[in-house]
Amino acid sequence: MSENKFLSILLDTRKNVAAIMIYTALMLLISPLFPGVTWFRLGDFTLDVVNFYHTIMIPLALLIILVTARVFSLPKIIQKLMNISTYPVLIFSVIGLVLFYPTASSMVLADEIAQGVRDVIVVLAAVLLVIGLLMYPFKNKNDFKNTWGAYIVVLLASIAASIAGFVGMILEWGNVNNGYSSLAFFQNYVDSIGGTSTFLGNAWTMHSHMIPPAIMGGLVGLTTVIFGYQKLSKGYRTIVNLGLVVSIIGIISMSSLYWISTFGTYVIPAVFVSGAGGANGLALDDTQTGLIGIGAIIAIFGLVKTLNSSKGGKYIQVATMGTWVGAVAAMFGIGFLIEFNEVYYGFGDPTQGAGALYDQAFSDGHLLYIFLMLIIGATFFVTLYYYGKTAEKSLRLPAYLGISGIVLGFVGLQVYTMDLSWYVEAIGLWLLFLSFVAVAIPILKVKEPETISAT
């Protein structure tokens, strides 16, 4: 292979996207081979699970970054730098996954270096995305006027996810070697707001609770543009923008809450508190992340006018928006219900409530359903539509599998939370997995799509 052809492959966004999709599907397929990683213990957040989760989600974040840069037609130099980072991120992810398990000190250090390099690369790519997006309104004034709602959501979501990603690296820094002692001023500040253990707990909450909603909010904004909401009549475009504004408020308020609770002494309270000892109540941060989902649902009422005339295109759009509906239904219909009845569910602690095992089941089930499979699904389905909406017949199978998986996954989550039987949800998740496999094939065959200005 000539050097020029090799370089052209490295710089081809579509091929890099396909590579990440294939990698993601393969990692999900072989996940049971890794110690401590099972389909229904994601809620445990053991080191084994956290390591594997990042092995999947960090490359997926890069995929979203690549597609976003392409859709918003960011400067070529930014897109090239992002694309070149694809294979290093995949390689260091695999190396980190393998080196995670040996206990020899040299291997532990090698694992930390490999995963650290990967994390830095993706955070830098996210920063480049933010820089490119900040330039967008000045370079594409007419397009910005038609997509301002989606643009602001994507920009703010990118900033929020970048900050939370950086906080994740700060979190890891505090967990290794001598922690923050190498920087006395930072250690003194951490001590002043409650000490290292308090700060690490708050930083972990910010990192783990802020990135998934930010990514999902960004995906909603990106999807509206890919579906072509900018071409809708003023009335329907206003409905979409109204939903996007609600999501904007949610992203800003969520980010603010996590920032002041991590780098300050603010303790996020529960609201609408009732019950013995005030145990029943909804965490304030959940209300704000919920706004992002509410905005997505509102936007759907306008996006229905963008549905493709072809069966395959229409159904893959339905599958994309179905991930939003599934996430909101699970969080509001099951998760919030549990929070308002913690006297019974006991915050998942068997010593605090008779229904603790059901709370634990929801923790495991919803993290798998929403924050793993639905995020992957939302990313894969909209990316397939972007690249392959003209390949109508190729869209049908992933759409059918995806819609079936979303519905059955939600029903299964409800069953799992009610009687601890996880088999129904497992079938839904496997259908989603099969839809991911079916997505990568058409993308390998289609041509590069047009950017916003040409849609």
C-alpha cells in the first residue's frame, strides 16, 4: 500500500467511523471473556467493569466527535487531526484493556500510561471540537441562523463532556501515587473543601453522572441537523428549537450543579422530599439531567416532519428517536418512581429497605440499557442515516432490530425491576447488539455525504 493511499485511509472520516463501529461490536461480543465483566453487573462499578466501560465508551465518544466535525464542516485541519487519532485511540484502548489484569507493578504502570495516553488524545479531540464549533457561526453565518438551537446544544454538550472528561483525569491523578501532593496549592485547596476523599467522591459523581447526559444531549442536537430540521417550515422548526432550548437549560444547570459540588462545598439536595425522615425525594441533579430528556421528547414533535419517504430511512429515524424515548421512559417511569419510594427501596441497601434488591436490579439494568446500549444505538443509528440514507434497503434490518431491542429492553428493564428476572431485558440488549453489527456494513459501502450547507 502506497504512503498516499495509507494516509487517505487515515483521513477518511467514514472509514474511521466504520472502524470504531466494528471495534465496538467486537468488544461487546467478547466482553464475557474478561474477568469481572458480565452483562448484568454494570451497576456494581467494580474496577473491572469501569475499565471495560471506558474501553467501549471513549472510542465511541471519538466517533461522535468525528461525525459532529464532519456535519458542521469544521476546518479541514481540525478534522484531519481528529481522524489521525482514531487508530491510536483504538490501539491504546486494547492495550489498556489487556494490561489491566496483570498485577505486576510494571504492568500496572504500563496500563496507566496506555489508558492515560488514550484519554488525553480524546480530551484533546474534544477541545478541538469545541474550538471548531466556536468558529462555526463566524464562518457559516447563514447555516447558523437555521441551526442555532442544535448548534448551541452541541456546543454546550461538547464543553460539558470535555470538562467532565478532564475531571476524570484529575480523579485518576488523585487515586495514584501520592495524589495531589506534588502540587501543594491544589492539595491545600482540596483539603479546604473537605479533604481528598470528599473531593474524589464528588469528582467521581461529576465525571460519571455528567458525561452520559451531555453526550445524549449533544446527540439530540446533532440528530436534528442530520435529519434536516433546518429545512422545516417555521412552525415545526420552532417546535424543535423549543425542545432544544429546554435541553440547553438542562445542560447549563446540570453542569453548574456538578461544578459547584465538586470544586466547592455545595451538597446537591433532594427535592419534593416526603416520607419518614424525608427519605423519599428526587435528587436535584436528576431533575436537571431530566430536562435534557424532556427537551428531546419535545423536539420529536417537530422532527416527525423530517421522516424519510422510504421505509428504511423512516424506520432508522424512528429507531434513533426511539433511543431518546426509551431513555426518558426508563428514567422517569421507573427510576424516578424508585426515588420517590426510597423508604421501601432503601437506596439499594438491604439494611435500609425491603425492596433493596429491586433497586439494585434497576441500577444494573438501566445502566446497561440507557447509558451503554441506548447511547451506542443513538450514535450508530443517526450515523447510519447520515452516511446511508439513500441505501434504503440496507437500513431496514438494523432499524427493525433496533426498534425491537429498544422496546423489549424497556419492557425487560421493568420486569427485572419488578421480579429480578433479567432474561427479557437480555434479549432486548442482544437485539440491539445485532443492530449494531448490521449498522457497520452499509457504512462501508456508501459515499461521503454532504455537509449542512448542502442539505
